[in-house]
Amino acid sequence: MSVLQALDIGLAALVLAVAVWTIFAREAFAAVVGYVAYGLLLSIVWVRLFAVDVALTEAAIGSGVTGVLLIGAAARLREAEMAAADEQPSEPQRFWASFLCVLVTLALAGVVLSLPDPAPTLAPEAAQKLAGTGLGNPITAVLIAFRSFDTMLEKVVLVLAVVGVWSLAPDRYWGGAPGAPRAARPESTLAFLAQLLPPFGILIGIHIFWVGADEPGGAFQGGAILAAMWMITMMARLTEAPPVSSIWLRLALIAGPAVFLATGVAGVAMASGFFAYPAGFAKPLILFIEAFMTLSIAVTLPMLVAGPPRRLPRR
Amino acid sequence: MSAPTLAGLIGAALVGLGLYGLITNPQPLRKILAFNLIGSGVFLLFGIIARKGAAAGFVADPVPQAMVITGIVVAFSASALAIALVLRLFQETGRVTLRPDASAGPPANGADT
Amino acid sequence: MSLVLDILTIMAICAGAFFFFAGTVGLLRFPDALSRLHALTKADNLGLGLVVLGLLPRTGSLFASLKLVAVWALIQLAGATAAQLIARAARRKGPAP
């Protein structure tokens, strides 16, 4: 057994152990902490599967931003936990649930073990068309050039989620701002971090977005880092979330999908069809779209974490 | 046992584990956690399909990887909406339970509509 | 020359792994939050620093080495802040009975 195999088996055992703890932990807060650790371990598994872009996304969005959301929710729901103790399922229910789950697991494991070999793959086609886009990273090419409609719809899903979260506000708070107001005396430790980190974080976020054209990276990962910088200044209460009625916030939220859609429609006039890019001009156009996508993501993620408006709108 | 096969088996186990957590845990927050576990298990299955499709000089098929990236972002937005719903439920009724209950306690801080 | 660098890498990474191991043992065995934080921050600073030091000869370029050192500095910053915040919360909660 080689060293890499031992690493794989150890990693797999660790991931399973932390997942089991997430499901069976007594308190919700402990389960959430387990989930964040699980997400980070999963990023290492993704690197072992040679999917570095996915590893970056999982660490940033899957484990990082989701973790912030879950920790905030778990902290606020702590008192409500005790009330649900009487709803625990009975022994026969647990037995049948575990029987069903073991069945599902065995079925999926059977599928995994019986995958065709050599596997069907779209890699040769992607390699062929990659030169036409001028990009070096095939995953960015798939996201923005080959399956651009999917990615645009995904950005629309993000906007829909923000609309859904905002619509949960009580009527009288509509137009107000989510989150806590700016503090007169922010807590020193978090304020120190929130003043030191954002310059570097913004630089790193833009770098990862820019480099995603040729190396692992891209709009989602870079946008998540920029979002984290805004979130940490909001958490340190050095700035406050803008009111949901502000125009620039709404423009920034829809800028990504709007520019994406406009470019796709313009492709009908200036290139060969819907979402086609003119030959030779593909890479600048892709980076242009990705820049607005990064802006949108950097604004959407903190708004999703901040939640519905909680303060009265200012006149 | 190669790395992709092992990761695929772990993905299958995660789906089963998450399904068990989704069914048996009564609290909505734990259900959201279990749902995320199911999601990441499914993404791992996509990942091994991508790795097995290595060809033409790529170490992994890029199309399933792009789908997983899309899936992670969509799963996050679904989790954000679900958590906002749970918090609003807590604000309205003072408890978090999915059981339709005629004897729900008084709202936590007045009726907020 | 490369043999010396290889030995340096192995020794530094083993030492870093030892510090991480010690930090984990401290996390599991120490009685209260403050002493566990003490063990963990040693692992963060010293262990990661030694691992980064061991990896520096293996990177191809100066830029990659600078990136590794930047990673270490950022993790130190984040770890120190998190440790401070947790310690403050633990002190506010008061000693466990």
C-alpha cells in the first residue's frame, strides 16, 4: 500500500467520522462546527480528485459562507432546541429509516463500483473547442462559454434567493437595513482583523478572479473572497448593511446576470447565435462577463448572510 | 482501490448518512445540515465521474466539475433561504418545530406581520 | 545540495507534524477552554510555520514561496483573532463549575 493510498484511506475515514458526528451530535452548535470541519476536509478530497476549482469553491462557499450562516442560525436558535426533545422518532421509525438509508447507500455503492471503464467523457470535445475561447482553464471555458446558459441561470437563482430572503421581513421593516447598526465602539479584536484583512483580501479575491482564465480560480471563488471581506467588516460592526431599497445595491445584485444575458442576446446580432461569442474576441468578453459576475457574487453572498431587513427604514 | 472509487463509496455513504439525519432529526436546522450532507455526497459522485473521464490531456473531465461548482452555489442559496425561513418561524412562534400544532406558544416578540 | 534540501524538508515537516499532534492532544486532554486554546495556537503558529518552512525548497519559483509565506501569515492573523475572541467569550462565561 503506497503512501498516497494510506492518505486516501485516512482522509476517507476522517470525512466519514466527522459526517457521523455532524448527524449524531447532541447540540446543533456542535453539529454546525462539525459541518464546517467536514467541508474543509472535503476540499482536500476534491484536491485528491484533481478538481482544484471545485476544492476552492467548496472551501469558500460550501464550508465557509454556509458555515457563517449556520453558526449565526445555531446561536440564535439555542433556546428553541430543548422544546423539540419530545419529537424524537421512536425505535421502529429509526430502524426503518436506517434500513432505507443502508439500502440507498448500497445501491449507490453498487453504481460506483460498476461504472463503465473506459468512462464516457466530454474532455476531448472540451479540449478541441478550448483554443477557440482563448482560455487556459477548461472549467472556466465550460462555465462561461460552453454551458453559459446554465451559469447565467445560476446567477438568477442567487438573485431569487435574495428576493426570497428579503421578502421574509415584516411589512413595517421593508426598505430598512438588515443586520446590526454600526457600533460606536466596535470590539477591538474583531475590528483589528476587519481593518487589517480587507486590503489583502480584496487583492487576493481580484487576483483569483483574474487568474481563473488560465489557472484554477474564477469568478465564484474570487467573488466569495470579496464577499468574505465585506462580511467581516459588517460582523465587526465597522460598517452596516445598506438598506434594501438602495439603488446601487439592487444594481450590483443584478449586474452579473444582466450583463451575462445582454452579452448572450448581443451574440445573436454580432456572432453566430444566442450566447455565441465573436471569434477572436471571446476572451476579453468572457473576462468582462466574469468581472460583473464577481461583483454580483461579492454583493449577493453577504446579503444572503445578513438576512431580511430588521430595522425601520429611514425617511 | 483507487482514489476515485474510494471517494465514490464515501459519497454513497454520505448520501445514506444525510438521508438518515434528514428523516430522524426533528429540528429544521439539523435537517438543513443533513440536506447539505446529501448534497455534498452527490457532488462527490459527480467528482468521481469527472476523474474517471480523464482524457485528451486533462486530468479530469471539466464538464461535471463545472456542474458541481454550479451545484455548490445553488445549494448555498437554498440553504440561505431555508435558514431565513427557520429564523422567521422562530421569530413568529417562539419555537422551531415542523409539526403542525394547534397548541403553539405565544409569539416570541409580538405578532410581526 | 538537493539532498540537504530534502533532509531539511523532511525534518521540518516532521517537526511541524509533531507540533500539530501535540496541539491535538492538548485539545483533547486539557480541562478548560483557555488551556485548550493555548495548545491550539502553538500548533497554528509553530506547526504551520515549520511545515511551510519545509515546503519552501520544493516550490519552483520565488513567487510561489512568497505565496506560501503569505498563507502562513494570514492563518496566523486569523488564528490569533479567533483565539482572542474565544478566550474573551470563555472568560465572560466564567469558569465551569
